[in-house]
Amino acid sequence: MTTRLTAWSIRRYGAPDRLVPVQRPMPTPGPTEILIRIRASAVTRADGMMRAGLPRFARLFLGLSRPRNDLAGTGLSGEVIARGADVRRFAIGDAVFGEAGLRFGANASHICLDESGVLMPKPAHLSHENAAVMCDGPLTSLHFLENVAYLKPGERVLILGGSGSLGSAAVQIAAAMGADVTATCSAHNTGLVASLGAARVIDYARENALLPSRHYDVIYDTLGIASFGQARKSLAKGGRYVCPVLSLRLLGAMLRTTLVGQRKARFSAAGLERPELLRGLLTRLIEMTEAETLTPVLDRVYPLDNLIAAHQHMETGHKRGNLVVV
């Protein structure tokens, strides 16, 4: 086995060209760890925000002038090539998928992770490319729609940004939950979003989705493009505005609406939930892919050595679904 791995380092916050390829010693698994040969990994908007150090208050946790954990990437899929003596969940040769979490380092040739983390056996019907993105859009959207917004069958949900990684998953998940789905996207993507299960698709360049005449039980702002103040007039009584992009403005709205008002702003980071809870959500997502009520949408697949180009395309804001490097 090779003695070194290839990875991508973020030595300073900034644009995609701040990413630097590096060679590092191959890690040896600890007692409860597995060494994974990565076959595919995701390139997400969250990865781009971490690379850029945005929002700036997040640097209090990531590192003030540069990331403490300097490797890029979170979502991955591959196979186990070595394991610690106490590992029970996985055997050498098993195909697995999951996320690196706050350790990062998924945009690499290999990674060493504890078996107790957010790792799952990869089902045969999912390619490595599709499995690598399951912990971004699908996992995040199921968590926000079910555990944060408490979406119920028959409720009206508006998904802002219906064609991205989170939005394309959210449209399918909300439809499978029995919700009445409206989603926004560009004119170029209206056909895609309708095919995913949206009953109504709004071209955001031609029509404002946040009008007082519309009343939704849930507004899921996948991109952080609106605010609770803007969304409030389109929420029904008891309505919930949820957004996975944390900001000081969202924090303020959460605090205010916890105390007063019938309409609520909510946030709860999926990545901070217990691994066993997230593995349970992934089990349900796998069942949805088996039932063909959920199919990850892939935009482009890049070679690992073209990670900078993948980040550049992600930052255009025009990707459809997910980006992957292999």
C-alpha cells in the first residue's frame, strides 16, 4: 500500500485558488478507526464558505486567520482498506459512505475516521458519486424539513433555491412526505424542479415568491437568500421559516420569535446532532433511494486534481444539484 495520501489544503481563507494540493503520510487506524480509500467526494456550498471563512463570525470556531483543520471536503464514499483491532461495524473491503465532519479532509485519496461517526455501508444501488453527496443536500434537507420545520403531510412548503444540492433533495423529500411543494429556481431549471415533485415552480427572475397573498406553512430557504423579515408576510399563522445558512440576522430572528409571535424562525445545524441520529436519517434516505422517491442530482464530476475548477463552478451559483470529485 502507498505510504502517502493526496489531499487539498486551505492555508489561508479566500477564493478557490487558495486551495493547494498536498502529500501527507498515510495514517494508521487507531483501535476504533477505519482507513478509507476515497472513490468520490462532494464539493458543496458549505465547503466553499469554510474555504472563504464565511460568515466571518464562524472564524471564531474555524480559526481566526486560517482554518485550524486545513483540509478540504466533508462528504465521501469509498472502501475500507485497513481497520483498528476494535472495529466492529466494518470489515476490510466494505464499501462505505458518510462524512468527515469537523475533521474535514474528504477531498483526498484516503481518510482515517472513527467507526462511531456518520458512516454507513454503501448500498449496491448507489454509485460512489451518488453516495458521496448524501450527507449534504439529502441529509441536511431531511433534518431541516422534519426535525427543525416539523413539516407535516398536506402542509404548504416553499423551497427557495429548488435546483441546488439542498433544494433538489428538499423538493423530493417534501413531496415524499406528502407536502404541497412550491419551489423557486431560474428559468433554465424549471423543468428539472417540476420533474422532482414541485407542484408549482417559480422563476425567481420573473416573479417574487414572497408575496403577502401567498401563505406557506414552511419556507425552507436553502441558500440564505431571504430573511425571516422578508418571509414573514408569506407565512401562515403558525408558519416556520428555516434556513441552514446561519447568520447574526437569523440568530436575532430566532431569539425574537421564541418569545413572541405565531410565526417562527428556526435553525439547528445537522452537523452538531449525535452521529446515531444522523445515521438513522441516512437509513431512511437510503430507503427513499431504493423506493426511487429520492435520486441525487449530479451536475458535474471532476477529477480530484481539478478541485479548484469544481469550487469555481460552485461559486457561479448556477450548478444543478451536486458537484463531485473522483
